[in-house]
Amino acid sequence: MGTTAFRVIDAPTAPEDLVPGEDVPSVALRRLDTLWIQITGTLCNIQCAHCFISCGPANHDLEMMTRAQVKAYLDEARELGAKEYYFTGGEPFMHREAVEILGDAVAQGPTTVLTNAMLLRESTVERLAQRAKETGHELTFRVSLDGFDAATNDAIRGPGAFAQAFEGIKRLARHGFTPIVTATRTWECCGEKAMVAGFERMLKDAGVREVRLKILPSLRIGREKQRSRDYTPCERVTAKMMEGFDTANLICSTARIVTDRGVRVCPILVGAEDATMGQTLKESLGPYPLRHRACHTCYTNGAICSNATGAAQPGACSGTTSPKSP
Ligand code: SF4
Ligand code: SF4
């Protein structure tokens, strides 16, 4: 399966993957369906070897957002017709007011939180389950893991990460949540079947009622660029490639992400200064040029950040599907 020894790699938050030249197509925002919130900036309790925004305990490139900042963006998003909310970081549960802020969002609409599940206390999960029940909107947990046991996961996420995350998943299951496990494909294609089977087993052992698994392609920016490889010069999106291409497949056509530094185009380029669209959402509704090589990963793999788990992904390991319910 090709695990690597865990090591922390120094890498910048901002992607250094700009495409040279003029032949760069732009993508218009069709409508703001989804608001992403970078609630804890680039601060995380761990430092995964593949983190594409190089998050960690000491990365303050983007700082935590206040509850008031998030609330103002939630209000603005509602006015603009947003339908759902995604929280990410860093690790959202490092925020002291994570429960209250998630409560504000789920009162407004379906909400998803991307977490490594390591800091999920029983009381936190219990309060969130109660809050979601009161509002009648769905609260979804997306748990990032990179392997189904300590050997496969901790090679990427660091010693002890699997054991803590497994406890978090068990707590979620006990309170009726069915988390979506999200893994970045850091293994060889030939190991895919064994990885999927391992994740299925692990989720059953944790007491999760239904297996929901999302396998992401790796984004070769931040630490991942140094762990694996950089994009090649051919990996870029050109105007010609956009002919007949449905931009609905790109998250930047229906979403924006808010940070403590303003609004950026998408969660993938959240570390890039040039992806700043404005300070308010209303200022951020214009088109964005696909000038980062990371855009090529979106082009070939679709809306990789959304919750969908069932579709086969073109690209590496083509034809691999996430498992359905057991
Ligand atoms: S991949 Fe997620 S859990 Fe890992 S360092 Fe980055 S933000 Fe933290
Ligand atoms: S990285 Fe993906 S979502 Fe972000 S601007 Fe590029 S194509 Fe759009």
C-alpha cells in the first residue's frame, strides 16, 4: 500500500503554482449556492504531510475568525441566496466557540464541518446533535483520515492521530451522526481496493450505520508538493480546454470561501493572495481566472470539495467508487 514514514515538511501556505502566459480562461460565478468558512484559518492541531495549505499549530498565515465575523458573512450569504454552509480550517474544533458558530450556521441551513475528529469531546457532539435537532437542518461531519488504522493513517497524519480520530468517530456514531470519511489518495492505484475495504471495516467497528467514503485526488501544492511532486507544465487549464466544458463541475462557479482576510475564490486556493475577491461577498461575485495549476486537478476530477460520495472520479484510479451502504 506504500506508506511513508511521518515527517513534518516546511512548506508555504500560498501555492506557488501560477501558470505563465495569457491563455487563461475565467470562470463566472453562476450563483452563490455554497458558503465555505475558513473558521480557524491555517491553524491545526496536527501537521499532515500532504496538507495542501500547510496547516499546523504554528501557521498563522490565516487567523481564526470571530463569531461576529462569521455571523456577518452568514447574514450576507443568506441575502444572496446561499443554500448550504461548509466549515473548514485548519481544524474547526480548535475554535473555542465552534459549537456556537456551527449552531448559528445550522439554524440557517444544512451545514457540513470538515474535521480530523481528534478534538471531538462527548459534550461537543452531544450539544451539536441537540442543536441540529432543534433547527431541523442537517449537520454533516466530514472526517479526514488517510488510512483505516494507525499504520496507514499516521504515516501521513502523525503518531496517535488515528487512535484519537477513531474515538471521535465512535462518539459521532453514538449520537446518531453518519460521518463522511474523506481520504486523500496517497496510495498506489493497485492498493485502492484494499484501502476501501479497510475503511469499510473500520467504520463498522466504530459503530457507524452507513459507510460514506470520499476519496480525493491529491492537490500538489503546499506540503503535498514537497511530499510527492509538483504539477508538470502540461497540467494547466487552457481556454481551448474550456470549450464545451460544463463549469458547474467547478466549485468556483457556485461557491466562495470567507476568511479573516476577506473572501477568496475557493477552499483549494484559500492560501493564495491572488485568490482574494473582496472583503464582502457582494464584492466577490465576479469571475476568476484559472491561473493556478491546482485548477487542473479540479478540471480533471470535478467538484472535489463537495459532499458527494457516490460518483466514479475520472483521473487517477479511474472507476473507483466510494462504497455504498453495507
Ligand atoms: S490536512 Fe487537515 S488535519 Fe491535516 S494539517 Fe491540514 S488542515 Fe490539519
Ligand atoms: S482551484 Fe478549482 S475551484 Fe479553485 S479556482 Fe481553480 S478550478 Fe476553481
